[in-house]
Amino acid sequence: MTQKKSIIKRIKIAKRNNARNKAYKSAVKNMMKKCLLNLQNHQDISGKEINNEIALAYSKIDKAVAKGVFHKNNGARKKSRLAQALSKISQ
């Protein structure tokens, strides 16, 4: 184990950031899964509820991109997949 204080601090910060990033990633993944399932079962759910779910997912994705958890292209791709699924059911 290292004895330098700066290295110990960097390890501690890396663990903290890793935990935060993991929380954001799992939250986005769960929201996307929930939205896609709601879009598949859109007969049971009103359009207003679906739009609210997608708005929440967009917000969470944007926050994750702003925090640096996702690259901006990755966030755009995730939002595009949700928009594509929404446009399929609205046709």
C-alpha cells in the first residue's frame, strides 16, 4: 500500500466518483427500460403519462452528461432511441 497522502486522496476520490457515476448510470438505465416498456404497452397508459416519463428520462440523461458520466454523443443516442420508440407508436 502506498504511503503518499496525495495518492491516498486520489484513490479515495476515485472511489467516491465511481460510486456516483454508477448510481447515475443505473438510474438512467432503469428509466430508459421503464420508458421503453411503457411505450410497448401504450394501450394501458395515457399519452400524458408517457410524455412525463420520457421528459424525466431526458432530464436524467442531460444531468448525467453535464456531470461527465456519459459522453454527449452517448446521451444524444439514448435520447434518440427514446424518441424513435415514441414516434413508432404515434404513427
